[in-house]
Amino acid sequence: MHPTKVHVGRKHVVTKSAHAHPSKQHWTRYVPDAALVLRQASTDTVVMGKLRALCADQRPVHNLTDQEVLDCAADMIHKGILHIEMKDHFVATASNFDPASQQSEDDFKQNEGCVEYMYLDSKCKVTVGIGVLLPNAAAAKALKFVHQADGKPATDAEKEAAFNAVQKLATPLKKGESNKFGAAHYKKTTTIILPDDEILRLFKAMIPQYEAMAKKIFFEFDAFPVPVKRAILDLVYNMGQTGLDRYQKHGLVKAIEDWDWDQASKLCARSWVNDDRNDWTKERFLEAAKNK
């Protein structure tokens, strides 16, 4: 029986053999970093919580015992799904952990709305689709707008004219102030729309960019529970990396880095979005805290 090799940092080390049961007596066969983390989890509730979150996608059963979590983590390491290494702090990532991305479309349709025509968002910026910002007329011309009446493609001149018509309705906002009009207010401003397939294509092309932004801010993003990843994607999608970086001083970023979901739920509100959206984000952190 040949043991499996796992790459950790700069070392190739031997893990447990294929059919050995992943219980305590086999920890020493794992990579040194992984063995250290598994031992530490026995007495450290924070580490146990992180491993529990990673195992949730593999064994979607509530109330796993600590030993079941350790067995699950050991099995994931052996299968090459879970990779653990020690840097300045514990780092663990699951390579097939992506249900948050699969739920993103529904999340953003709920939180951003899905609007086929150009409108002004809460900050009076021209927007279309699932919260896609159009910074200028050139961005509008790059999309496949069609005439609402007959579905024929709009010309570049028509796209530019529609963009300018919506943009002219923007009014200066004071600090902390939001646009008082919803998307429906702008429905009759133009006669061109973005078809559903173009809205979806645009959204799917953007999600990896926002995941990349999230990972630049949160080193352990891949290891976070699914509800937390969903909340972070919503924050980044709404604020951008720069906007979320500003929340450093409010303590939100630190709370997320510390896996303190209760604290994150208290700090995630944004003054410019509606209460329903703020409540949705708060509930995602509380969901993670409940299952920690």
C-alpha cells in the first residue's frame, strides 16, 4: 500500500496510508503542520470552529462531535481536499469549497435587484443589470442593449444617448445622503434594455473579480463558512475592495479576520443601503456564528 504525498509549503511529506482510519492514533502520519493543528483543535475552540466550518460542506450534518470533525478533517487532508500549513497563523483551505459562488446570482438579484434598463443607483451612478456600474458611455456601448419594442440591437449612438439621458438626472448628494429614487423611477427614461442572457453573462464574468478582491483582503477567505463568504461577496460587490478596506477603522475587517461572526454582524451595516439588505448581511454572519 503506497502512502499519499501532500505538498505543504516547501516540503513534500508522507500522510497516512489509504485505508487507515483517520483517528487520533494516526495523526503522526500526517504532515507536521496538519498534525499540529489537529492536536491543537482538541483544546482550542477557535481552531475546532475553523475545521468544523471546512467540514460542513463535506458532511452536511448538524452537531458533529469534535472527534467526527477531526476524522473529517483528516480524511479531507488525505484526499487532497484540505491543505493545512502554519504561517504567522493557522491557514486551512478546502479546494472544492465553492457553494457561495453558486448562490451568488440569487443573492445579488435579491440585494442589488435585476434591472434591464439603465438607472441611477443609491449613489446616483448609472447602473444596469445586477448592480453593474457603468462609469461612462463607452461602458454602455460595450454591452448588447436592444430595443424594448422589437428586440433589435441598439446602435452605439443610441446607447450613448440613453446613458446621457439617465446620467443627466443625477443630483449632487451630500455626505451620507442617498438617491431617494428607486430603479423604477428611470424606467421610461430610455427605450433600450439589456436582455436576460446578457445580464447573466455580465454577472458571471464579474463574480471571479469580486472573489479575487475578497481574497486580497481576507487571506483565509476560502476557508470561511459559506454564509460568511456570501456576506463578504455582497459587501465587496457593493463597496469594492477600496470601500471595504475603509472598514478597517470600524473593526469589521478585523472581526472577520478573527472569525468573530457575532462582532461582524454588529459592524456590517452600511448607511447607504436599505434595511432589508443590511439585515440580510447581518443574518449571514449570525448564521455562521450559530453553527460555529
